[in-house]
Amino acid sequence: MDIQLIPIEQFQNFLLCLARVMSLVVAIPVFNSRQAPPQVKIGIGFATALLLFPLMASYTPETEFSGIAFALVMVNEVLIGILLGLVAQLIFTAVSFGGTIIGYQMGFAAANIFDPQTTQQLSLMSQFSNIIAILIFLSLNIHHLFFQVIVDSYTLFPPGFIDFSGGSVPLLMDLAGHMFLLAVKLSAPILVLLLLSNLVLGILARVFPQLNVFMLSFPMNIGIALLVIGLTLNIIPLMLRREFDTMAENFIMLFQMF
């Protein structure tokens, strides 16, 4: 029985496609959780690479790489997938950071719980914000966007060497700065009301010295924060959806900067 051997050029191109797809699957928010079994991640990445490779074959180089050159191109493909995941992960980092700020202002500084996604201790409100962001992320099918981005990335940036001398690094810095701005926007309503409540308690402490303001501030701040969270809960999906909608534009801008 004759065995049809795969040409080395085609096999190398498939490995390049697999490296970009696999690194992106590992870096996608929600899927990058340590709770997800590695076998599932590898299976999704390998199956996706098999499905997308015929579409990407026309954009991949047809030359046979040497050992060192092929290794460098593979590293570049992995970096591309990680950068795509990083752009999306910044949004979840902003949500987590905003929840941490709210938790500290509420008095939950010592109320930390175990986060199964990062295997770290996070504040209670930070974990609550992360769960809301994950539910919005999955309900809007944003994870489908990444597979479309893989195909679009080959049209804008075929496999090759990454050039960081352009505007890619400043763009990533701008996105990181926007992360802090988003965290402030998410926590701003609660921070303003908690600041006003602390101001009122300070005035009461001056007017009524016998009043135990320290013990009164804990239930008051917690109650105000939970009330504001309940009233502004419908605003969070709108803000996150706007951020998720602009994520595709950020991907295209990132590839154009290379």
C-alpha cells in the first residue's frame, strides 16, 4: 500500500497555523482558566487549525524554512496569538481592578476568596465583577470573534517576523492606560457616593462627638455600595459591550502597526 507523504512545505505551513491558533486559544479570556483541562484546549486548537488551514494556505509562505528560521517564525506566531489574547484580557483586568477598588472602599479589604481561574486570592467584589464580565462575554458570543480574527490576521499580517519598531508598542501602552480608565468608570458611581457618605459621617462626628462613627461607617458603606451596585447593574453590560465591540478595531489596528 502506497502511503502519500505530506510535503514538508505544507506541513511547516500547518505548524505555523497551529502555533497561532493554539496560542490564541490558550490566551482567550475564560478559556485560559486553569479549570479548563489542557486536553480540551489542545483539542479545540488542533481542530480549529485543521478547519482554518485550507483558508489560510494561500496567505502562508510556500518556501521551505531552515531549522533556525522556522523556529523564529514559530515564536513569532505564538507571540501574535498571545498579543491577541492580551488585548481582550485587558478588559477583564480592568473589571477586576475596578471591583478591587470598590471592595476596599466598602470595607472588604480582608474579604478575599480563591479565584479558580488564576488560582490566586482576589477580593470579594473583584470576583463578583469578574463573574458578571464572563457571563456578558459568553452571552454576547464574543469568543466567536477570535476565530474570525485569526482569518483576518492572515490577510493583514501573514506569517513572518514581527516588527516592534512601528506603533504596536505605543498602541499596547494606550490600551493598558485605557484599562485604568475603564476601571475608574466602572467604580466611579460607588466611589462618589461612598466619599459623600464619609463626608457626612465626618460632619456628624464633629457635631456629635459621642457618636461612634467608626462602627457606624462599616454597615453604612456596605449598604450604600450594594444599593448603588443594584441600581447601576444594568449599566455595566452596556459599558462592557461597547468595549467588546471596539475590540475588533483594536485587533486590526494592532496588525496594521506591525
